[in-house]
Amino acid sequence: GIELGKLLASTGYITYDPGFVNTGAASSAITYIDGDAGILRYRGYPIEQLAEKSTFIEVSYLLIYGELPTEAQLADFTGRIQRHTLLHEDLKAFFSGFPRDAHPMPVLSSAVSALSTFYQDSLNPFDEPNVELSTIRLLAKVPTLAAYAYKKSVGQPLLYPDNSLGLVENFLRMTFGFPAEPYEVDPAVAKALDLLFILHADHEQNCSTSTVRLVGSSEANLFASISAGINALFGPLHGGANAAVLDMLEGIRTDGGDVASFVNRVKNKEKGVKLMGFGHRVYKNYDPRAKIIKNTADEILGKISGGDQLLDIAKALEETALSDEYFIERKLYPNVDFYTGLIYRALGFPTKFYTVLFALGRLPGWIAHWREMINDPQTKIGRPRQIYTGHAARDYRPLSER
Ligand code: ACO
């Protein structure tokens, strides 16, 4: 493939592939997807096994370093992350500069971008110990930044990390706890969030990961590249879909809960009306992550919130769509985000924050891809070509003659 690409480039031919539907932009050993068979594996391990048996911190290690950690490796990795959870005090001032009702995604991406200014000692993309330090700093500090973004949005005081806690527990405490008040982490909530993070941890060359690779291909540092990935994830067709699903379900409930008429509006392609949480560029059978979430949604929602009316609307919507020709013909199935918003809601997060949770889950995947890209001898600066459709050459006319 690489040789053919080089040959075509030398002949001047350009492949026109809007949306990169059929373009392999990288070779990668991290994640395998078979979209027709509904298969997803991280480093060869089926997502179903990781979801059942692993933890997010272990999956992060697996994605970044290629193997499941031994007990000693996991303890060392966890310890290093725990030692880096604190933020520089000056970053607090940074948070107070945003308007109170700011969306937490741009707040998070700005804060991650700002890490380049605070950690100038770990910016060289080719210095392995420094890349390792940036990796640990990101894994440790992004949950703290995310919790600060939450606290900022609700006007509550910030909490320092408690490094006796695990990554997910610490994040929950910093988000929902109060200074000087004990906070008991509900193990069911921590387990649910850990599972969702595992399911989001990587998905090969999706829009945000491709962005991280593209920015990194210019040899921009890891913080700058991850910040760009967070901005790509913000869009409603990508990570923003989890919040858009909730808005859609609430809209249907407000309109009296008529699922069939909403589906008709989708089929009639009314402007701006899509079945959010449905469809995927690669999965044309089912999204295995959605299957795992659906199986656990009832259990989690029952345990945490005692049931949810919006879950009934979601199920009715799914049932209607799955038996409808429009969706069958186009191979549109629920994707990972169809049910996650409902779970995040039950865990107590506001809708605006759902995409931040996606970013926390995707972080190890972005880092793994950036590191793979920077060490790949085939990497070149990403620089697509175009098919020019503008004017042919023409002469400049002075202002008085136009
Ligand atoms: N609702 C209604 N129709 C849809 C939907 C949908 N959710 N998704 C695709 N279609 C239709 C398109 O209108 C198109 O119809 P046409 O052939 O009559 O023109 C056909 O299905 C093919 O769709 P494309 O847009 O070409 O598919 P693409 O691969 O480019 O897009 C995407 C994939 C962006 C995920 C799309 O399905 C979508 O917008 N879904 C809703 C948003 C969403 O849930 N995003 C989350 C994706 S998963 C993730 O990022 C974690």
C-alpha cells in the first residue's frame, strides 16, 4: 500500500476521498476493528473481555505500552500517575478567566494546551524520557483539569486531588466532593464510569485521533496535539453526540413522547434532525461497545437512579429504528453514545459535561497513537492534496474598474 501510494504520488495522480472513507493514513498496531462483524480489540484483546475483567488504568497501560502490565508494572504506573495529579497553582487563575457558563470542552482543551506553558521541560517529541513524563502528566492531570472545569461551571470551590484514591475515584471526589467534607465514593458509580472509560479508550483512526496524529506529525508536542484532539471530539457528529442524544430524548419527551413521529422527521431528512447516537462510519452491523453498554444500562440505571423515563424513550426509539427500512437499508445501528448519556445523567453529571467524560476515556488512546506516530519511520508531516475548483488564471483589475 505504501509503495503504491508513493508511485501514484510520483505520477501526479491525486486520490479524491472526502472524509477519508477509504484512505489508510497510518499503519497501526493498537486497535483492530472489523466493522461488518462488529469486532473491536485493543492490542488483540476483545473489548468484551476487557470490559468484563480489566480496569481503565490497566487498559491505559495496555494501549500505550502494548502489553497488559505485570503486578509490579501496574503498581509503578499507578504510583507515577498518583504523584502527578496536582496542578500548578497558577492554573487556577486560568480557570477563573472563563465565563461561568462556558462549555467545559473548550475550557478543557485550553487548559490542556496551557500545559505546554507550565511543563516546558517535557516538550521535545523525540526525547523518550520526556515523552514518558508528558504521558504521565496528562493521564494524571487531565482528570483534575476536568473536575476543575466542572467546579467552575457550577460555581463551587476546587478540591485538591486525594492521592490515596484510584484514578476514577479521585476524579469523582474532585468533581462531586466539597473541601473539608468527607466524600464516600459509591463503588457502583466508580465501576460504571471505569467501564465507560474502557469502552471509549481507543477507536483507531477516528476524527479526534486522526487530528492528534495530524497535529503531531508536524512535531508539535504531546500537550498541543491532545488539545487539538479534544477540540475535534467536541463536535456533535463525534464525541458531542452523547450530549446530543440526551437533548434529543428530552425533546421527544417534551413533545409528548411520540417516538414514531420523531423517526418520521428523521426519515424526511428535516434540516438538523438526525437520530443522534445512530450510525457509524465503520460499524455497519452493530457497535460492540453499544451492545455492552445496553446490556449494562438497565443494571446500572436501576442500581443508581431507580429507573429513567428517558431510557424507555431510548429503547422505543431503538426498536422503531431497527425495524424501519430507512435505517436497515443504510445499515444504521446504535453507536457507543446512544446509551452513555443516560448513564452519565444517572451518575449525576450535567449534559454539557458528557463529552468531557468521553475525552477522559479517549485520552490513553490519543497518547498511544501519538507515540506510535512519532516513532514510526514512515511518518511524514500530514499534508493532504486537493482538487482545485476555483478560477483559472486571470488578471488583476484595479479597484476603479471592478
Ligand atoms: N440519522 C439519520 N440518518 C442518518 C444517520 C442518522 N444518525 N446517520 C447516517 N444517516 C444517513 C445519511 O443521511 C445518509 O443517507 P443518504 O444515503 O440518504 O444520503 C446515509 O445514512 C449514510 O450516512 P453518511 O452521513 O454518509 O455516513 P458517515 O459515515 O459519513 O457518517 C456518522 C457517520 C457521522 C456517525 C453519522 O452516522 C451521524 O451523523 N450519526 C449521528 C451522530 C452520532 O451519533 N455520532 C457519533 C458517532 S460514534 C462516535 O463518534 C463515538
